[in-house]
Amino acid sequence: MTNEELLACLTGEFSKAEVKPGKQYVEIMVNAADLHETSVQLKNTPALSFDYLFCLSGVDFPESMQIVYHLESTHHRHIVVMKVNTADRLDPKVDTVSDVWQTAKYHEREVYDLLGVKFNNHTDLRRLFLDDTWGFPLRKDYKDEVRIVER
Amino acid sequence: MSETKEIIISTDKIHTDQYLVNMGPQHPSTHGVLRLLVRLEGEIVHHIQPHVGYIHSGIEKMCEALSYPQIIHLTDRMDYLSAHMNNEAVCLCVENALQVEVPERVKYIRTIMDELTRLQSHQLWWCVMGMDLGALTTFFYGLRDREHILDIFEETCGARMTLNYSLPGGVMFDIHPNFQKRVKDFIKEFRKKLPEYDQLLTGNVIFQERTNDIGYLSLEDAIAWGVTGPSGRASGFSCDVRKHQPYSAYPLVDFQEKLDTKGDSFTRYRLRMRRCKNHFASLNN
């Protein structure tokens, strides 16, 4: 599907989500409560079949943490960016999608490790790189004692 | 009087318990420092728990305090075998965000540098793959030929591995006057040497035994776990970013995405070798 067709299709399919044409890829903003259901639908709807999660990242915004999912369909070759905001910035929680796209298992552990986002129902949510005594280094209010360069 | 018993030894009756073995992080075959917690029963691996991050260098955090041109110097340390592609990825990102168009010449230079980087990365992969299986000669062959590419890099940008060559908006210097000739000579020479590689390793019985039908990865798993590159393509996953989302001068390069479907170690090996030949085609244009 082209971006325009995808935009129309997603707008029709997901009434609760906010779909907009983004700069490069179509973006879909979903509510945290609908995340898992939307993910399953994005993967299993034959016309969409987003089976390949090629990037999962966390962003620290002033009011909330945002999780960004870059999805591609290996069959149709179209791409969508799914975004979800957590309700609470300091104790962010969001459902896991690791049962939909297996690769999310490690990506979510990374986001948990560096930003402190907890993924509900994740089967193995341990810190990936750092030990348990660390804070969450990619949060904007994290203070790095060793850093010399300050901006 | 003691009674003697007949003891029958049969290998398939020996029962062993499962046990845990720690492998790495400084194990010679875990290139790039990886620790694996392996649950074994005899020689059968039942479960592996990877512990990653032994060389995590916190580059994202460092980038927060640095300017874009400064970041370039960090990115080639992410993978010193594909330094230029990592540099270029940041450059393309910054250029995209700033809406800057780079000159045509820069696009061509970057593409040629990319392909040379890929080729030398494959050479190192090939020689250490042989070495890990105990064939030390491959290591010398691979490194000998890789030197030529590193020399070409050094002549143009002063560095051999961590190139720092791309900058947001262009490249650091123009290519050296000898560049074109040396690349063409190298291709001519290396094309002759590639059959030697095959004679040395590909047809070897031990090598075949240890790679053929070993380490099968299905297409579904490759997609689900996001296994890209030649490993994914050996399972039939069409994921060549140069074809699907071409950058720099790749839209103008005439090349085929090589796919295979068998998905075992040997297929992955053969696909990488075919890619080497592919690189010549791209470089020749």
C-alpha cells in the first residue's frame, strides 16, 4: 500500500486511535489501554500484516514516556510508526508486545533498563545492560556524576 | 567367591543430567564480548540465556552533550568493521532533519566507501570463521587481502578502520588522486583470489560437516526476531535496506538482492561469499 492508502485504511480500521500522515511514514497514536489489541490487529489483519518490528524505542517527554514502534510488512512492504504515551512519567507502565513480535522481548528489556518503563505481562523483564543499583540513565533528569561535558 | 558381571557399554544408554556452563564473556569465539549461560545435556544445548552489554559504551548518553559533528567520532566505534556505514547513518539522519541536500559526488563517494567497508568486513568475517573452526590459514589469507582495502582508506582519509570520513553535509576530504586506480586494481586482483578462498575453505569436508544443516533458522523466526542482513536473507527474508529503502547513490547501482531459503549455516556462509562477488559489480559501475 502507498502511504495515502495506508492512511485511509488505518483511519477506517482504528477509530479509537489517532492516525496522521507523518513526515516519512504514516503514524498511529494509540491509547495505552488499546495497545495490545491494536498490535494484534496490525499484525493479523491480512491487508496490513505488519509482521516485522524493526525498531522499538523509548522517548522521555516532560509529561510522559513515549514508546515508538516501527513496523513493516514483509509482504506488502509498507511501514507504519505506532506511538503510545504512558499515563505516568515517573512510574511508566505499558503492555508488552513481545508476544506479538518476539524481538520486542529484548527491546523492551532495553527500554526498561535505560528509561525505567515497566512492560506489563513481559515474561522476563530484567535489566539488560546495567545492574539493579543503577538509575535510569536515559531519563532527562538523570544526573551523571562522572560527566565532564555539561550542556 | 565373587560373581563376575558382564558390563555392556552402549553409548545411547548413557544418561547424563542437565548442567549449566558459563561461556564467555571473554571466550575466543564470542567475538565482541558476549556471555552465554548454556544449559547442556551431553552435547545437546537445551537452553541459552545471553547476557549482553559487556562492551556497552553508553554512546546514546554521551551524544546528549555533544554536537552532531562530534557524534560522528563515536559512531564508528559502534562497529569498527562497518565504521563508515555508522557514520553515514548519523549524517543521513542529520541531513534529513535539516533538509540538506548533499552534492551528487558525495553520494557516489559514500556509496563506494560503503561497499569497500562491507567487503573488508566480509573478509574479516570469512577469515575468523575459518579460524574459529580451527583452520588458521584462512585467517592469514583474509587479513592479507583486507590490508589492501585498509590502505585505500588510509590514503584518502588517514584512518584505516575508524574512518570518521562522512560529515553532516558531505565528506571530510575529497578522495585521493590514486583512489580510483587503486580500487580498480584491487578489484582485479581480488577477483582472482576469491576462487582460492573457495578452494581453501568452502569445499573442505570438515567445514561442510560443521556448517551444512547446522543452525537452522526458519523464515518466520528470522522475521519475528528481526534477523536482517545475510543471515536473514539466507532464510529467504528479503531485507536488503539498499534495495528497499535505498540511500546515497544506491538507487543508481545495478545489483541483485541475493536470497536463499535453506537457512542453515552453510547457506549463510555461501550467501556472504556471493555478496562479495556482488560488491565487485557495484564497485565497477
